[in-house]
Amino acid sequence: MMNEFKIESASVTNIGKREVNQDRLFEKTSLSGGVGLFCIADGMGGLANGEYAAALVTKHLSEWWETGLPLSNDSVKGTLLGLLQAINSEIIKTTEKNSCGTTCSLLFIKDKDYYIAHTGDSMIYKKENAMFAKAEQLTEEHAKNNKLTSCLGIFEMPKIVTKTGKIEGSCTFLLCSDGFYKVVPLKKISAWLKAKAKPAALAQKLVNKALKLGTDDNVSVITVHLN
């Protein structure tokens, strides 16, 4: 069945008050507009290592996207899980033990379904484009006492959460790094994810809001509209 929804997206990242931006973003939609792949990877560890780990995520996603994604809906979750596990193994293999890692919050849209693969403390939200709708948090922080309990590149067997859901009507997804949501309450996110806002303008507005609220981290967002 063909997707009835048109996918539009935009991404913005800002170094914030850090010396280096270790966030890496991936944003692709098919020419037909019915398939989309989006991801935020927030690198950590030594500066160069954090960037390397996050960049490996986007490298693998780019290579996977270029295969043409010949997937049945039943195989998507397993494929995404295997993809993140492979990235985890490569980071560990090619760097010194426990020297770096990266979060990975991935959203894949196909037909009328969305799929999530997530580890770390970046975040994904979804808001229906209806009056009085509230943003729904689709991922949870894998962190305790300000330390990650799961991510790619540190743990031999990271906790990778996969889930799927139905797209019933027009909606907006937001992917963001912790530099955004740790200074922006959920109530504000719900208020700012307006259906009429163009993805690029919305993404820039959200980053600007986080900077104004005093985030001291890299801040990155990807906005995805389905209409």
C-alpha cells in the first residue's frame, strides 16, 4: 500500500557553548516522499573519538539508504536492530576499549508505519496535528545519575529499544539531542510543534529557543512533518 502522506523534514545543529560539536544528524526522504530515515547521534568521550563514533552511525545509515531499502514491513525492526549492533561492534573494534561512544535515536517511516531504534539519551517525540494534541515522548533516557547506562561503542551488548507504531493522520516528529530537551519542558515542546510551521523554520526556532534558555551543550533537532 502506498503512503498517503507526504514527508517533509529539516535539521539544524548548533555547537552551543562547547568547543566542538559532536552531534551528527542523518535526514533522508525518498523521491516519492513516502519513505524517510532520520537519526541523531550524540558522540561522547574524547573530542575526536566522540565525533568518530557519531560519524560512524551516519556513515552506516548512508550506506544502508543507498542499498535502496528493499525491506518488507515485517523485517524492518530486525534490520534496524542488526544495523545498530553492527555499528556498536565497529566502534569497539576500531577504538580503544571504552574510549568513546554515541547515542543513537533513529526513526524510519515506511508506508503508514513508523519504526524506532534507540539507545542513549537523545530523544524522539510525536505530535498529532490536531487541536489540543500533546507531544508524546516515544523514547526514554538510558541514563542514571548523569551517566549513560546504554549507548553504542561502550557496551558489548547495549540496550537497543525498538518499537513501531501506526501513522493515522498528519503529524510531526521531533528528534533531538539532550542539549535541547534538558532545557525545554515537554509542555513547551507540545506548544511549539505547530502543524503549519515549515520544517526548516521550526527546526531553527527550536534550536534558537534552547540556546536562549541557556543550554550549555551542543543542540540538534530534526523536524519531520507528515501531511
